[in-house]
Amino acid sequence: MDEKKKEELLKEIEEYTEKIEKEPNNDIYYNNRGLSYFLLKKYEEAINDYNRAIELNLNNASYYYNRACSYYCSNKYDKAIEDYDKAIKLNPNDACYFNNRGHSYFALNKYSEAIEDYDKAIKLDPNNASYYYKRGFSYYALNKYDKAIEDYNKAIKLDPNNAAYFSSRGDIYYYEKAYNKSIEDYNKAIKLDPNNAFYYDNRGLAYEKLKKYKEAINDYNKAIKLNPNNAFYCYNRGFTYNKLKKYKEAINDYDKAIKLDPNNASYFNNRGVAYNNLGEYSKALEDYDKAIKLNPNYTFAYNNKGITFDNLGEFEEAIMNYNKAIELDPSYKSAIENRNFSLKELENFRKNNQKSRNNSKIDEISEAQYQTDFNNAKALHLQGEIDDNFKKAEKEFSSFINNYQNLPNKPRALENLLIEATSYLIASKVKIKRLKGYLIFADILGWKGIWKKQNTDNGKINSIEKLTSIKKELEKVTSNINLISDTFIIYSENSEMSNNLSKKLIELCLENDLVIRGAISYGECFNKDTVYIGPAVDEAASWHDEGEEIGIFYTPSGKQDIINNKYNLPEDFIKLKSGEIKTFFIDWYNNKTKEKFYELFNMIDKTSIKVYLKYLNTEKKFVSYENN
């Protein structure tokens, strides 16, 4: 607000104050002075004036509406809803009342209730673009992408000059793998807002998915020009140069990314890929080792290291690295296929494995053979986003059971795999994923407060885009991830992969000026789309928001599995709402994260006691680590 407008409002307040002194029972004067306070963002003073106006006139709907708007801007959404209710009762034909109540429900993550209000607003005023956009945004938050697109279409038709509408629709098209449509929308968003580096980055990612690498590079060039100190943009361009087989250019970009961010394992890993493609195998292995040193649970680095050993003809070393990658992520299809290749080269498997198994005696069956058969079937099951993979998994598990169940003197490991195969077979038949392992539930600390501060559509969109960008990064490591509102749900087969993903999630959040807390359970659950059911889900969901400090810790089931398997993880007392619990936790403490943590600590609203205390508890953990 410029000074001239501010002076005008202050003058209005003086004038209404004088009028109130002369006519202290005139409700209109209190209401009008409240409006002036509201425009100056003095919400408490505005609310006081609306209170007095309502006392003098209980039946004026606009007074309740105005007070509700002040409550909304003060982040008091429940009180805002109460006043919107009263305004609507007095005047049920004002679309703005329903629209704004919908905003309050949305801010409370009550998306279904928000949609109901936007429905009513649209019915009363069908030509208001923002109503469709807000309803579309609510559908987007519920992962109902088709309905969101319908509403974005209507909003765009009514207001074709809003970049946010195109950007949001483009994001949905990207997630639906409709990359051409996504690009069209990013084009329009960029035309309307040509200085937004994020739009260029997103369009570059979409071009990359379509294998239009030159176009992707052009967009990364623009993003880098707008922000030359962003390591990730250099990394993306290097990744695309590698796709174009311009390995030297790729290495140059990875060098820049590493210089800007020397602690990012993925940068070393991908530079290693470029060196491998140039035949510089020793340099490739050095980079993979650096990546693994930074991230000991980096599946891609182990797989790539195995490929380089294959190129050197060192198949035993290759198999060791593929085994490590598969141990971290049993659904890692590339590592499974690569290991199969190396095993065949090393052991000279007979071409007809089916005939070989039927004619073999039990002591001739190798553990590598039945473990590989089981892993291949399970990989298909875990990739069951499409029905065809479930059908293939069903066939493979049936074959596995038929081939091995009648053999005498089976090893215990094989007996256990047969039990597991039966469970996976049942799940494959009904096209539901059976997940057995570690389940991460983690959400953004203070998300409601962050969301409440966003008073513009662009602000809200930027907040959502932060979360979706984090999800995109994690999807480069695993496909078993969902994002519902601000809650990340991530499945991992083993603790190493779970630790890797948890640490990556924490670091990505910090990079985006967010902090996260959550919990990791261990057990069985079932998953279809965004629906998760089972003991592991119940436990993770119950514990994930109990933590009174930033970070991710293991629930009792997760802790017990770590103890049973003697995994080497840090253990300490974690503060909970109910007290303290000694358990294992994700070690994310280092100089870089510490610096970012204190940067965010200095920025938070100290009046938000719940959030502030969690930062204080985390600070104590940092001090404890330094002392040790």
C-alpha cells in the first residue's frame, strides 16, 4: 500500500471516530471504521469495531461477513466460519459468503466442505472465475485431477490472463503424463509471467519426459539465467546433455552443480554416469564412491557402479553392487535385470530355466536362482500401477509356487519365500499392492500457519509447488510415494532405503524453507492409488504427529525390526507430546542442515508456541550432537 492510500485511510478513521463521538450508537460508523482498519491490516481493531456494530444491529449480514474476513486474515479460521455461518443464515443468496467460507474450510484442510461451499457460490454466481479455480484447487488437493482440470478449464475460459490457472493445470497434466498438454499450459503461464524460473524448470522437465532434450536445455538455460546460483538447474541441464550423448557438456554442468552444492550425492552419481559413457571407468567409479560416501544407501549409485564393473568384465564385483542396490530397493527393476545379466555371464545359466528346475534335485537349487525368481515376481507386483503388471505378477508367483512347493527338504529361506509368494499372489489377483516393510508418514511442521499467511493465489500456488517439487525429486529414487495435502507417505522394503528416503525428504524440505516431522513404522499394509490400509498404516498415522521436534523417528514396530536385524542406527530420546521415548531416528544433523535450520528458526513466528517449542527441542538435539 502506498503512503497516499494509507494517509487516506487514516483520515477516514479520524472522521469516523469524530462521528462516533457524536453518535455513539450508529452501527454504520463502527462498521465503516472497521473496514478502514481492515484495509490497513489492523485486524484486531477492525474486529473490535465490527463487534460494536453487531451489538447495535444483530441482523446485518454484512457485519458478520466483515468480521469473518478479519478473523480469516488473523488465521482464526474456526471463528471466521462461525461468522460466515451467521452471515449466510441472514443472507443465503450472496455468493461471496459461501466462497469465503470455502476459503476457511480449505485453510483447515477440510477440502470436501470447501468444495460444497464453492458449489453454492458457483450456483449463485456462475461467471466468477476464481470460484471455479478455488474449487479446482480443492479437487487438486484431494488428488481428483479430472475434476480439478474441469474447473481450471472453466476458470481459464472466464479469465484467460491468469498465469496461476495455467500453471496449476499444467502441473496436473504433468502428473497424468500428458506432457504435451502440460507444456502448452506452461507456455501460457510463461507468456503471462516470463520471469518465473520455476515455470521454465517445469517446462524443461516436461520436455525431457517427451525426449525433446534440446527444448529442455533451452528452458534450463533460461532458468539458469534467471538464477545462476541454483545448483539444481545446472544438474538438470547436465542430465539432459547426457541424454543427448554430449557427455563432456554434461560433466561441465555437473562440475558447476558440485561446486555450488558439494554435498549432493546425486551430482557425483550422474557425473559418474557421464564418465562411464565416455569410457573413463576409473573416474566413474571414483564418483560413485563419493556419491555412496555422501549417501550410503544410494541405490542408483550401486547400480551404476555395477554397470561400470560389467563394462570392465568384473562380473563378481558387478553382482555385489547389484545385490546392494536390490537389498535397498527390492523393486528396482534395472538392478534386477542387470544382476541377471551378470549372473548368466558368471554362472552360465542354462537357457531353459523352467526345464532345469523341474529336473533338478533340491541340493542343486541355488539360493541365487529361487531368490531371483521371487524378486522378479515381486518387482512386477510393486510396479502394478497398470493391470498388466499385476497379471504378470500373478503368473510369475503362480509359477514360483508350482515350481518349488513340492520339492523335498526345502531350505527355510525357500519356505519363507513360498509363504510370502502366496500372500503376494492373492494381492496380485485383486490388483492391490501388498507392501511389507517400512512406511514413512511425515508432514510439514506449521503447515497450517504457512498456508494461512498466503493471502494471494500465487502465494498458495508457490506453497503447493514446493511440495510437488519435493515429491518429483523423491520420485527419482522411488515410485512408492504419495503426497496427500502436506503429508508424505513413502514405502520402503528395508531400513536402509527408508533411512535414505527420510534423510533426503528432510534435506529437500530444508532446501525449500520447510521443516518436517514424522514417523516410520514396520509391518504389512495394502495400497491402491492413495488409499493405505493395514497395521503399518495405523501405527505410522498415529505416531507421525506426536513428535515434539523436527525430524523422523521409528515407532515401536520399526524399532523392534531394527533391533532384530542389528542395524546400526543412531538411538536417543525423542520428545513426544506424552513425554519421551528412546528409539532410533534419522540422523540429518550436519553443518549445512544446521545453518539452514537456524536460518528458518530466526524467521518463524515466535508467538506460535507449539512450533517454537519444537524448534527449541531440535536446537537442544544439535547441541547434544556437538557435545558428543
